[in-house]
Amino acid sequence: MDAEAVVSEDSGPDRKRRVHGMLKLYYGLNEEGKVEEEAQSLDPCDINGPHFDPEHFLNKLRRECSLAELMDQETCMVKQIRSLDSDMQTLVYENYNKFISATDTIRKMKNDFKKMEDEMDCLSANMSAITDFSAQISGTLQDQHAQITKLSGVHTLLRKLQFLFELPARLNKCLEMQAYAQAVRSHRLARCVLQQYSHLPSFKGIQDDCHAIMDKLAQELRQKFRDGGSSAKDLSECVELLLQLDEPAEELCDKFLSHARSRLESDLQGLEAEIRPYPSASAVKDASVRRLSSPASTGSPAASSPKASAIFSPSSNTDILEFIDRGCNEFVSSLCLVITSYQELFVSHAQTGELASKNIPQMANAKLHAFVDDLAARYFSLVERRIQEEKGVGDNSLLVRALDRFHRRLQAVTKLLPGSSVPSKGTEIVIRAATERVKQYLAALQSFYMDSLTDVRQALATPRLSVASASVGGGGGPSGRDGPNSLPELLSSLSASILNQIKSVLASVHLFTAKDITFSNKPYFKGEFCSQGVRESLVVSFIKFICQSSRQFCESAGDKGGSTPPALLLLLSRLCLDYETSTISYILTLTDEQFLVQHHSPVTPVTTLCTEAREAAQKLLNHYVKVQGLIISQMLRKSVETRDWVNTIEPRNVRAVMKRVVEDTTSIDVQVGLLYEEGVRKAHSSDSSKRTFSVYSSSRQQVRYAASYTPSAPMDTNLLSNIHKLFSERIDIFSSVEFNKVSVMTGIIKISLKTFLECVRLRTFGRYGLQQIQVDCHYLQMYLWRFVSDENLVHFLLDEIVGSSAHRCLDPAPMEQSVIEVICERG
């Protein structure tokens, strides 16, 4: 049991650590594998020390330990011996291959080192022999070394002299072969030597010959430079060679730029040939007249397409994109090449070598900037002329792509010529083109709006579309509501076509701010163009134009309100009212979202535009009431002024003009009801229908008439009438109307009856004249009270008309109410 316990204890990880620890202890190593330098133990009883004495150790055990302890000590020592033996065997087994390999390596190293020693001995002997031979050679050649050095110098000098004597022939040969660079290189190599020894006749002759040849070469280079038929590379080589021949740099700069100018001007002339001359004013006017006089559809304004409203524009031979491409590929590319070559020759090259001290770059840069600015200004002038020809607003993509390409290619000039104003001027052209395009779109929208109004007027003037054909009192004629294009349809079509046109224009203008357009990232296009250009100059200006042009229809003079159809006034008033309620907010919101408008600068608020639109709608509606009232008033005035009221016959029926007034009023009521809501009426009295027939037979009226019949009491009658007016509500005839049908009809009837009243006050009536007025007023009362907001208003005005007639009557004998009712029913 004890042996098994010991074995089990010694078989774990602790045993392996103990074995390694014992090996390290045996070899004198520490934990890091290094040899310990500690002092060795001198105790003879230390079994692991080098001074261990077995006899002394045994004697000590016998003296200090009992027999049992001695037996335990023996058992423990036997275990340790066996454990060490086992560990030693394990180490040998585990490292057997390493031991064998180490043995073979040691054996091989012995053999290799033996061979290496032999080779090193041989090498040492060879080195000694080489040293001896070198010493012998040095000794032999020491006397001839100086002579060889002298001969080598003489040979070099002879080669130089040979080069100098052959230089004229070499230069002539290079001149014949047109190897100008080789000739200049050879002459520059010999120029200093010939100048140094020019006092010698032979060298002087060579120098003169070389000068003559180089003068001839320089003349040929100048001629080649002036011809202008060479390529840019050959031209650059000519300039470089002439600079090396000490030609004046300023003169060469001028010649180089003059030659480049001729080539660039030919490119500009080619561009100018593609631009058509400006059309005369008469040609533009004739073309506009032909376009406007062309047969147009009389249907809804939605039939008008954007292309039909395009502004006249002469078409060039090529489109704007091809023109810009040609300008960029020819002129701008050639200009960039000239700038690069010029800078390489006169700026970069002049800053190194012999030319560095001549201060050429500053002079060359100044000339280059002036040259580029001059030609770029001419190019920009041509581009602007060509852009001005793009007046058609059908397709905007070509112009935007052309401007983008124009702007993109000009950025190369910035990299080649820092500090140049060309790119900034190009950006200004792009900005002006975009601004002008916005103005063109505004003009196109305005033209489209006016053309749409013309179509609406034509539609209103067509008899089959006229809303005035509405039947009176349910007659058999077709009403305007049943027509193929009624007022609501015309309004809806007009509003939709204008809105669609605005959306189309915004989509076209939005191309200027697309993400793939380089100049759209400029601050102007991110802020100013979107807020002031598109929102204010285009959208807001067009909305204001609609309101202003609509108000202009109210400025026409005349009894009948000028040439503007009343139905158009009514339609425009409803259009402006719709704009105030919803359309303006929708359009501006759409613009702000589409263009990401940031209101850095002051912009017109929506409320201001809505207020302006409402004012325009109110003015149009008031003018419509005035015009319609004047039309009816004109009929009433003529009917009163053209009749002999003193000698008229006894009335037997209602006059035709009164029937026409009722018919026209009914037609207007139908017309207004197509666009405006009914409105609010005051509650009718319970005897409204009865008052229609008995209003002029009331006790007050009889008293009034009875008093007027008595010639002896005229003052009492006037006093009674004036007292009645004092307690009556004042009627404002030309007050503003509300946006509903009842208010509009009330205003028209007030104007008509007030005119009728004033005309009656200017006439003198006989008995039958008074009776005819009674019949007419009763007939009007039967129908007009239905159209107004307060029936008492009609009662009051008609009462005033009859009363005024009675006052102006020579023989006031009113007709019986029953007879009046019979005549009106029969009429």
C-alpha cells in the first residue's frame, strides 16, 4: 500500500516539475536556464553539495536518529535513487535522436574543420605569391607611369583639338540634316574654348566659321518659327534652341504668343461662323405675328402645349452642346496646350541653368496673363452670343449640359495658370445664362397665361359655349351648366394648365441644380439662385403677374365695362380666390422642397401673396358686379329716356324691357352660381309671396298716394316721405360684395334699381305713365326678391321708384292693385 501510494504521488505533474528542478539543480541552472553564480555549499552533510562526505553523514545520522528513523531515511533515499534512475532513463529515451544527431554533427565538424584548415593554408600561400608578383610589376612600371600619364593627357587634348577643327564641318552637316539640337549642343560645348583662345589665328578662324554657321541656323529657326506650320513640339524645340543661342527672351515671348494667337484666332473664327447674325426687329415681329395668327383651338386652355408658347428663336447650324464641345475641344484645349508649352519654355526652363539670372519668368507670366485674358474675353463673347440664341424653352437639358461642360473645361486653366481671372469670368457667364433662362421661363409663363386667357375668351364668345344661354324660369333652352365647356370646366382647365406649366418649368430649371452638374455646388447656385432666382424671380413674379394682369381688366372704362366679357371677370375672380386659399401655398411649398430653398436673404412671405391674390379677386368681383349692373342699368335708362311718359296709353301688359331685365338677372344668377356658393340669406317673412302682390296697396302707400292726390297738401306729402327715409336703413349701392352668389346678385340688383330710380326722378309722368311704372315695379318685385340677401331692400327701392313717379306725376291716379296683379300674371 505504501509503495503504491508513493508511485501515485510521484506520477503527477509535480513529479515532472521536481525532475526538471533536480536536473537544473544538478547542472547548476536557475529558472531562466542560466548558470547560477552563487557560492557553493561547504557543508559535508549536504548530500547535494560538492563537499558531501558519506562517512560524516552516516555518523551524524547514527548519533542523532533512532533506529526507526534510520529505517525511514533509508527507505526515502532508496526511493529517491530509483526516481533519479527512472528520470535519467526517460531523459535518455526522449532525447535519444538528439544525442545521435549531436554525435554525428560533432564528427562531421571534425572532418570539415580539417579540410578548411588545408584550404586556408593554400589560400595563404596564394596570397603571398600575388603580393610578390604585384611588387615586381610596380617596380618594373614605376619609371614609365609618368610618361603614360603625360601621353594620356596629350591624347585627350588632341581629341579636343580634333573636335574643334572638325566643328565647322560637323555644324554644316547637322544643318543639312536639320539636326538643329545637335548643332546647338556641339557649338555650346566649344563656345567657351573658342572664346578663350580667340586671340590665336587658327582658333579665330574656327570661331568665325562657327558664328557664320550658327547665324544661318538661327535664321532658319526664326523662319521656321515664323512659318507657323510646325507642330507644338517642333515650335517648343525652336524656342528652346533660340533661347540657347542668346536670342532676346521678350522678343521670343512675343513671337511665340503671336504664332499661338494666329492659331487660336482661327479656332475663334470657326466658332463665330457657326453663330447666326442677330435677326432684325422686323423679322422677330413678323415671326411672332405669324405664330399668334396661326389657327388655334377654341377648346380649353389645357390644349395649349408648352411648345406652342415657345418664344421665337433663330436656330443655329449646330445646337448649343455641339458648339460648346467644339469650343472646348479646339479653342480651350489649344489654349491649355499653349499655356503649358509657354510655361515650360519661358517660366520653368528659365528658372534653371544659365537663364536663371535673367529674370525671365516675371516678364513671361505678365505677357501670358494678358494674352490669355484677351483671347478668353473674345471666346466668352462668342459663347454669350450663342447662349442668347437659346430662347426656346422647350428643352433645357442641352443648355445645362453645355454650361456644365463649359465650366468643367475652364477649371483646367485654373490649374495651369493660377491667379487667372478666366475661370471666374466663365462662372459669371454660367450665372448670367441661368438668370437669363429664368427670365425666359417667366416670359414664357406669362405668354402662356395670356394665350390661355385668349382661349378662354374665345370659348366664352362662342355661342354654343355661352353661359348666357341659360333658360329663364326653367325654359326649354340649354343652360350653361349643361354646355360642353361650362365655366367650372374652363376654370378647372385653366387652373390645371397653369399649374402643370409651372411644374414643367420648375422641372426644367431644376436641371441647373442637379448633383452631377459641377457648377451647382457653387455658393450662388446653392443659395442665391434657388431663393432669389427661382422662388422670387420666377414663381413669385409669375403669381404677382397673374394678380396684376387680372386687376388690369378692372381698369377699362365705358358704360359696358370695356371689351372684357363679364364671365371672364367672374372666372378670374374665382381663380385668384382659389390661389389665395390653396394654390399659392402649394406652389411655394413645392418650390422650396424641390430646390431646398434656404431663406438667407429676404423673400416674399406666403401671406403677402395670398393677400394680394385676395385683393385682386375682390376687385375683379366688384368690377363684375359693376359691369353687370351697368349693363342692366343701360337697358333701364334707355327704356325710361326714350318713352313719352306723359302721353302714354293705358297699360295693358308689362313692358318687354322688364322681362329682359328678369331674364338677364336669372342668367347672371345661374352664371355666378356655377363658380360661387349660395351664401346666407335673411329669413323671408311669412307673407313674402303675398307681399309680391300687395306691397303697393299697403295702408302707408295709400295714405301717401292719397296725400299726393290732393294738390293743396304737397308739403305734407314731402314731409311724410322724408320722415320715412330718416327711419329707413341706408343702402350703400357700390359697397364691396362678399364671395358668394347672394351678395353678388344683391349688388347687381342694387345698382340696377338705383339707376331706375334716378332715371325716374328726371322724368315727368302722366296718369298712365304712373300706372305703367306701377305695373313694371310689381313685375320686378315678383321675381327679384328671390335673388337678394334681404327682400326688404328690393321692396324699399321699388317703393322709392313708385313714390318718385307719383311725385313727378301730373295726374296721380294709381291703378287698382287687382288690375296690376292681373296684368303681371298675364305678362
